[in-house]
Amino acid sequence: MSTSSASIPLVSTIFGLTYLALAVGKIPGLRIDRAGIALVGASAMLAAGVLSMHEAARAVDYETIVLLFGMMIVVSYLRLAGFFALATDGIAARFSGAYSLLAVVIVMSGVLSAFLVNDVVCVAMTPLVLHLCERLKRPAIPYLIGLATASNIGSVATITGNPQNIIIGSMSQIPYLRFAAKLAPVAVIGLAINFAVVALVYRRTLAQKVEDGSIEQEPTRPRVHTGLLAKSVSVTLVAVALFFLGQPIALVALAAAGVLMLDRVRPEKIYGSLDWPLLVMFAGLFVVVHAFEVTVVHTWGLERWHALLQSPVVMVSGLSVVLSNLVSNVPAVLLFKPLMEVMPQKETAWLALAMSSTLAGNLTVLGSVANLIVVENARRAGTHLGFVEYLKVGVPLTIATTLVGVAWLSLVHY
């Protein structure tokens, strides 16, 4: 597609307004959300003649959409079968101490988010953690923050951990096993740091004694559908194994979803739990960013940005942390695609982007969708997790884990 220089101001304006609205999260006077904003931006690019309908369709990375869609269905079946409720019930029975409970919440959130999309893990686990804290008479805030931050850190480990990693995996074509081998150690170290920071910040709260007899003695047993649980867990384990064996991850996720759909469960229960707005936002952003890339970015001469090319891990990580907290990590990752194509060490640069854009999500409540899911679900249940309260953990945790990630990618070679 050829574009004239006259279209550059128009495309830049549409792009700038779209990303500004994404950063704010809304448009004053309207009830539009981020998905709607991305859709409006894509529609404006088409209406302005910047892209044809065919070019817009090609701009959408269907493998990313399919993978995310498939993983959402898998997690929905696990939740419906009672997997998450059963897991939290087991935690309550064995780990009722303040610090042991915090450690288990962080480990469970991190491990599940490493293989399942962290956003949907937070959707499933937030009400269960709240119930767990009520049952054990523990203050919910430390555990909610631990849940949110651990879901971000754990999701660093694999391509299927979060939406931005799914995009990066599709664009970079890094094998699943290689991606995990490079970044799983960062996630493991990060979860240990996560526990230390939350435990230190809330040491007085966690040290409070629980009165004997105040813990619920005969809790309601979680509702578990045994047959569906066995099927869902089996399909999930097979899918994860196939990921590591190098099979096409989008195809595996879709096949896993298809196998689970062959059941007597009413499909409406599954469709209603999917994050459709996130899929719409992805599709719209692919179009908006592609139009900006082919019209504007190609005129920048990125191959001459020597500072970035010589220090890919440090520079990409630094830019990513800033951009991810300005416009959210998924839109930020899409902006980096043209820069990644001129990097001499492409794989390292992609891994640095995956690591930093994900860990940057822990800086503030607004840094990632997973954080917002936890905060909103807690608010509906009557627990307020404020912006400043979250910063007590978010700022030191993001700095420490990002420095660890940069050091690991810069110094460890294998």
C-alpha cells in the first residue's frame, strides 16, 4: 500500500487520540471502554482510507486471537468444574497461618498464570481468595495484592501466561520451550521477591493474632463436578505438554477448547464467562498500529537508532516500563514491532520486551488488566484496594523484579 505524506498527519492524529483515550481508559461524557476505543480507532483508519478492508483483515494476528480465545475457554471449564474452588479449599485446610497462606496464594497464582492466561486466572481466583480470607479471619488486602502481583510475575514464564506474551510469541516465533527456559527463572526469582516485599510491607498486619475459635469450623464444601473436573484437568495437562513439545500453540489451544466443548454443559455458561471486550480490543489495536506502522513509522529510519540497537535489553526494558504504564502493556507491545525487526539480537530483544512489559504491570493498579480485575472484584465484594495502598508494594516490587530480569537476560547466556 502506498501512502502520501499528506496522510501522515491524519494517521498520526487518529493514532495519537486512540492511544490517549486508551491511556485514560475512557472518553469524557461517554461510557465507552478500551475495547470500544480500539474499535473506533480502527474504524477511523478504514474510513479515512488509510487501509482497505482487506489490508485491515490481514493486519489482525489471527493466531493471537485464536490462542487467547482457546485459553479462555479452557480456564472457563476449569472454573465451572470446581478446580479453583477445590484448590483454595485445600489451601485453607493446610495453610491457615498468615505467612504460609500468603506464600501459597502467591505460588498458586504465579504457577497457574504461567500456563493459563493471568487475566482469567485472576477472574477465577479473586472471589475465592476473598472467601478464604473471610473464612480464616485474615485481612484481605495483603493477599489480594499478592494475588495480582504474582499473576503478573508468574505469567512472565511462558508464551501463554498473558496477552502481551501471546502477541510476542506469535510475532517472534520463539519456540514455547525456549521462551520458558529463558524467562521461567526470572518468574521464579520474581515470585520469591514478591513474597518478601508483601510480607515486609504488611508485616504488622500479618502478625496480628487470630482468636481461637474465630475460624469457621465447618466450611461449606466447594461444589465440584467430578467428571468435568477430570476431563478439564486432563485436557489442560495434555495441552501444556503439547506446548512444550513444540506443537502450534494456537492450534493446540483451539483443539483443547473444542474437546472441552464436546460436553453436556450449556455453552451459554462458557460464552458468558469469556472476555469478549479483550478480543475486540486486540483486533482493533492490530489495525490501528499497522496503519501507523506502514504510514508513519517506516519514515523514522529505525535502523539508525544505534543506542537502542547496541543495548537492547536495557533500552527496550526501560522504554517498555514507561510505555506500559502510560497506555497499558498490550498496546505498548504492539508499538515495539517495527523496532524489533531492526534489532541485531532479535530474540533477546523480544524476550526483554516480554519480561519488562509484564513486570511493568505491577507498578500501579492501572498497570495491567489483571490488577484491575482483582481491584474491581474486591470492590464489588466490599473490600477497597486503593491506588496509593497498592503503590506500597507495586513500586519496590517492579523496580526489584525488572532489575533482576534485565540482569538475567544480560548476563546469563544459554
